[in-house]
Amino acid sequence: MKVCVGLSGGVDSSVAAYLLKQQGYDVFAMFMQNWHDADSTLHGDCEWEEDRFIAEMVARKIGIPFYFVDLTEQYRQRVVDYMFDEYSKGRTPNPDVLCNREIKFAAFWEVARKMGADMVATGHYCRKETLTLPSGETIYRILEGVDPGKDQSYFLCQLTQEQLSTAMFPIGHMTKPEVRALAHEADLPSADKKDSQGICFVGKVDLPTFLQQKLKGRKGDVIEVYPSFYEDSEQYRRDREIVSRLCSDSTPVMITEYISEDKGGSAPRKMNTYPLHKVAAVPDEDLLYLSRQMDYSSIKFETETYKSGKHHVRRIRYKDNPYAKIVGEHGGAQFYTIGQRKGLDIGGHKDSIFVIGNDIERNIIYVGEGHRHEGLSRLCLVVDRREVHWIRPDLEMKVGEIRPYRVRIRYRQPLQDALLIMRECGLFILFNAPQRGITPGQFAVWYDGEEMLGSGVI
């Protein structure tokens, strides 16, 4: 069997190629260039040239043919243009998910296939299994990688059965230390190379600077929302009332308990319990309401005149608002995402400041102080039925079905207990514990045990 390995110059793909060669496959390597513009990266140099050089040395060391392919145009059309479009609408896409669906297992595979490949292999930390249904149909499963700190199944959440049929993941059964150790044992040139960071194939970038290539910045207000806003908010009151009806008790948990995702989220968390008969009976309109982002458009600021200085110069200032305060200025609402805390440049606070909302039309971003700020937490999200993708089409949910799954809404987030509720108007994901930073445009991905079953755009 002839296998094309996507050799990036990193240690993971290098070990994947080495293992396949050791296992007796007819292996060849192909390095793909997907980005030319070095000016957009923080390093400011052509990192891909060094990566290509290392990849070629790895191929020579292993003893496999090495090829180069330029997929820049496909990457720009299918990934980068999509990114710009999503950010312009105030949504936050995940380019790595799109890169796998549109480039590595589509455009790249087409080139490899024309070169005689039967399969394409990558250095992803995940596993693939083959299942034969009672009907005789062959189904391909994606399982989490055995290394919980490196599992990359999330990034493959949009792959199809056709794409999986020709995919191989040789290192999914290994941990990162084991991969490093094997690379040293085999004396591979990439053994000590650091893992890549930033946007897939673009590198580490300053996102606002990168986006300003196409999206024009515009100064606007940063508004800090106080907890008092939620005490008097009709939307928040109704959210709480809906959750109260869904819960088995009368004290619903509405605010996220802070747990560092980098530490695996092992601390105990308060959770809601939802009896299935109550969930089945809840109207679509309540689920739609519960999945809405908080609306801050009612926050208004009135002005007043005052006299300043010994010459009593008349000036204008904003009156104090019990719900919010203008605390700064930003360079464009489309450059900020829900849950973001870096790059805000707002001082004078005891706790961290987070983005809790953005209004693209009015060019306003809303922020809140502290991990337990009400605006950071939501219990429910909705995926348009047209955006629901089942890796396992044989398990696709029908309208009216409710299933318990484990869900993550971003890479590295510990899996969260939730109910998936399929309705005519969309697929709702109702979490047992409030989630911080649910972000439109990102992918919600659901698992049954170790197996990733599907995904959808929030």
C-alpha cells in the first residue's frame, strides 16, 4: 500500500512517517506550503522555508522520497477568506478545523492521489477504527488520542466518512514524550523541534494586525457591564426562570465555577440536573431564548455639562450609570472574541477583564470583571440544522430525540456533560454546568465515550 505522509518538519509527522516506513508501507513524503506572506507573522521571517528544510532532512534520514506542493491559492480561498468573512460578522472561526477539512484531507489528498497514494497520513494525536455494521456497511470511527494533553480529535471534527476512509493517524496510540523519545532513538532531525503555534500554516500572528489586511479598523467604546445589570435584566431573569423549570430543584446553577483548562478541569463543579421528561416538554421558543447571547443594547449613557477649572470652562461628561461604564477605546469590535482577556489594555481592576459581548453594527465591545462575571456564563447553545455534521451518519439524531453526550466548545477544553436536543429549529446543546465564553462561529463537538461523533458551528 502506498502512503503519502504530510511531512511538516515537526516531530509528530516525522515519527508518523518513520513508523509507517518501519511497518513496511510504501511511503513518500510531501511538504505543503500554504502561506507566502511573512509580513503577517510575529517572527517576520519565512518559517516555512526552515520547516521545509527540516522535513527534507527527515525524509532523507528515513529513506523516503520527498516532494513539495504549493496549495497557497486553495488555502486562501477555502480557509483565510472564510476567516475574514466570519470575523467581519463578529464571529470567531477555527481555521485549524477548516484547514483539515478543506486542505489536508481534500486539496492535499487530491495531489497525493494523483501521485499514486492509496492513503494519506498525518501526525495528529487521534485514533481511527473500522466498524462493520449489521447491514455490512463499513464505518470509520475517530477516537481520542491516548495522550489526554495532546488529543487533537477536535480539529478533525468536520471530516467525512469518505475522507476518513483514506486517512491514517500513526501516532494516535502514543504520548508526546513517547514520540519525542522515538524521534531521538531514530536520530530524526526534528526530534527537538518545538511544536508550531498560531494559525494553521500561517504561524503565530497578531490577530488584529492580520485581520486588518482586509477588515478596516474603527475606534469604538469599551463598556464595562456591572453585576447590577443582571439583577434588573429581563433577559437574565427569564433565562433563570427557564433553567429553574428544567432543573430537578429550584436553585439552578447559572455562573461558571472557574477551572483552568490547562490543568484539566479536575476541580469539583456545581451542576444542574435535567429530568428528561422536563427537557422533552420545554417549548422551542424557550430553548431558543436560553441559547441567545445576552443583549446589552439597552445600556445607554446620558451626558451632562459641568464647569471645570478656575475659568469655569463648560465641559460635557457622561452621567454615572448604575449598570455600566465606558472604560476604554478599542480599534474595531470585529477584532475581539467572547471570553478574550488579552489585548484589552484596561487597568484599575482587581481581577481579570474579559470580553462578554460585541456589537459589530454599533462598534462596541462589552467587558466584565472576574471569572465569575454573569456575562461569561451560558448554559445553552444552538446549532443551525444545516451546520450539523455527523462523522457517524448512522447515528444521526432525529427530530425529537434527546441524548446525553460529552461536549467541548474549543480545543483543550475538558469534555463537558450535556444533553443534545434535536428540534426542527436546530440542535440545542444544554450543558449541566454553565460554560464560559461560548463563542459564535466556533465548533461544538460531541463525544460518546472516547469516540467523536459529530460537530456543528455555534
